[in-house]
Amino acid sequence: MRMIARRSSLGAGVLTLAAGLAACGSTASASAQNAKVTLTLWQNYGTEANAVATTNLIKAFEKLHPNITIKDVAQPASNYFSLLQAAAISHTGPDLAVMWTGLFTLQYRSYLQNLKQYVPASDLARMRGMQWTAPGFNPANGTYVIPLEDQFYIGFYNKALFRKAGVASVPQTWSQLFNDCQKFKSAGITCMYYGSGSQSLGSEFYPWYDMSYMMIGEYPVSKWQGLFNGTIPWTSPAIVGQLTNWQKLYTSGYTNRNVVTATNSLAAFGAGNAAMMIKGNWDLATLQKEMGSNLGTFVPPFSNSPQRGVVQFPGDGYAMTSYSTHKAAAAEFLQFLTTPQAGKIVTQSGLISDVKGVANNDPLSQQMLDFSAKQGMTQYPMLDNIAQPGVVSAGSSVLPALLAGQMTPAQGAQKLEQAWQALPASERGSTFASYTSQG
């Protein structure tokens, strides 16, 4: 009995010691949580609504976590990712960084932290489209990015100019678009406006808005993987045909003549210089200030039959760098982004929240959501987020020149195919999930 009692006494002593260590650990943990921490966040949003959302999210987070300060550093859009990559090599970059999703994320994953152990799965479940932020596009593998918003590549139109030209509704096919553009031209109105304007993309005409809808008009989303793995070559007759129709907008005089060199196209469209423009929903708040009730949205009609797809995708968000020395604090911010409170801040900044169940009170934002939710349009990813970055880079220079008539559609398609052929084997697997480039 004494032996048993002794063992019991020893057990009690161990429990007491364990309790003491736990108490010390708890105190240490609490002390760490209360320690002052400064995080650095890099973004390339300029003055767009995304920048407003970032500022407001940081303010709300710091109020909840008074021991954590986030230094918001605005980097130039033109070389943002080059700066981020260079800083990663020397481990002098930020704790948190804006990152585009899809294959764009995966090319930089060598210096991004997988968040599987940092953000609970229950929090991630509140977000839409998390497969596009995950290794192998499988959320079970974790995630690299917490999305900021639900994004759209979308068409904007000027209702006042539509009325002036006698155009009753937005076009839904190529033929309707060409007919409407002729009406605008006859009324002395530029039909489509192209040029630079989205600050987060740099000072150049960005063609992948249009190219996404050209591929939607030709291929169902189930076949888009063929653009990745080469079973649909970029020189296919269908793609050349789409590019031919696109170039016709310019050669027929339906666009501004300086499509390659035009700057600040957003301001030009907002000032009433064209009937239609294709951009991203992050430009919505800016255009609403300029155009008010004259602003409308539509799905770009680059299809021979009525367009039945819309680009709706969590296109960007925030990632944690693998070399951050304040990962626990950075994870707190990323976890905050999954909350309804953060979602409301995003919508109040003029964007569409990626958090499920967060209401949107802006009529035009709701109209975009209704394209899929109520009109049954298929949701497509952004083509430039799931095409290999090497192809995207080539297209960013080739496609504007093609639109401007500086090369034939066949020549432009050939250059895209050559960019695909030049990719290493690791970037030309059979599925999106096979993409293994380290950037």
C-alpha cells in the first residue's frame, strides 16, 4: 500500500510540476501575444479601391490587436513582383505581401508560407475559391493566399451614350457588337476604349481581360486545361478566328486609334469618351464617382452565340513570406481577413467580399454577382491566372500590338504558341495541378 501511495504521491508531484510549467507557458504565451510587433505589408494597389480596403482592414485589425502595428508599403505596380522576388532572396522583404492567385502564386511559392498550420480550416471554409490559392489547386494541401475580394473582369458601358446612339441594350455576340459599334461610329462616338489605366497592372494596355472572354466565347471551362497542357494549341483556327474578330474592332474604326499608347483609359471612359470599356470590378468605385447612374455593367460579348460565361475569381489577396520573423502575428491578420467584419470592410471600400454570406449593397456589384447567381452564367477563372506566366508575359506585349494591326492574328497566335513551346517541361504538365515552377 505504501508503494502504491508513493507512486500516487509521485504522480501528484508530476501533475503539480506539469501544472506549474503549463502556467509558465501560458504566461509566456500571453506575454508573447502582448509583445509589441511591427509587421510590414507590401501592396501594388496605387489609389484603387483595393488600397482603400487595405488601409481600412489594417486600421480595424490594429484596433483589435493593439500590440500589432502593420506598416503599409505601396510599391510600384510596374516591377512589384520583381522587387518582391529580389527582397525574398536577401530576406529583406515584407511579412505580408499582395499576391495574385492561380499559377501566378505557385511560381513564387518558394518564398511563400503555406498557411495550413497558421489559419484554421474552419476559417478558410468561409472563403470562396480557395482551390485557386492552394498547392496543386487542392485546398486539402493548405493555402498560400487569403483572398481580399471576389473579382470580375467585366464590361462597363455609358448609358447616356447608348441612348444618344439609339442602342437599346448591350450586345451579346460579335455580330451584335459590330452592329452596335457601327451605330456609335455613325453618331460620332468611339465604341470601345483601350489603353492603360489599372494601377495595379502598371502603365500599359492589359489585354488579358479581353482574351479571357475570347476564350470563354470559344471553349467551355472544362476545356481550358487544354490551353495549359497544349492539347489546344494557341494557333488553333478557333483562337485565330477570335483574334481576327477582336482586331476588326480596331481596323473598322470602332476603338480609339491610340490603343497601344493611350494612358489613363479609366479617366477617358469616365469623361464620356467612349460607349464601352473592359476592365476589372476594382475600378467600379472610381467610375461611379465620375458617371453616377449613367454607368452600367455587361458581360463582354466575344462569342458567335450569346455569351454564357463570366470571369468571377478570387484574383488577389495577401500571403505570408516564408522568411517572416513574426509569423504568429502575420497569421493573426490573415485569419482576420476571413471574418465577416473584414468582409464588410471590403464591401464598404467598393469591392465584393470573398467571405461567404457578407451582403453587398451596391447595385452594380450585385448585378455582377447575379450574372452567375441568377442568370446561370458559368463562372470562369481569369485566364492570366491559370495560363503559364511565360505565356501571359508574351501575350501582354503581343496582344496589344495585334489589336493595333501591327501583326496579323495568325502571327500573334504563333508568338503565343512559341512562348508555350519555350516553357520548361515542369510547366507543361497534363493538368493545372502539375505546375511545379519555383519562379
